[in-house]
Amino acid sequence: MGKIYKQLCIEERTMIQTQLSMGRKPGKIAQELGCSAGTLSPVG
């Protein structure tokens, strides 16, 4: 069985952007959301 992925809703994306702009670490935000830090990392 493969991994199960969950897309972030607009509210989660907005919260992430706000917290990143405030200097919060992506890993800490991801932990609070229950997702991987890689989910918050830019690709490419």
C-alpha cells in the first residue's frame, strides 16, 4: 500500500504563509499541522 497524501486547504495555506513571514520554522509549523516539513518546502 502506498502513502496517503492530504492536500492543504486554503485556510491552512494562509496560516502557513503568515507564520513563515513571522519567522517561524517550517518544521515546527508542519509538526503542528501533522504533516511533513517537506510539505512546506518550496520545490525547484
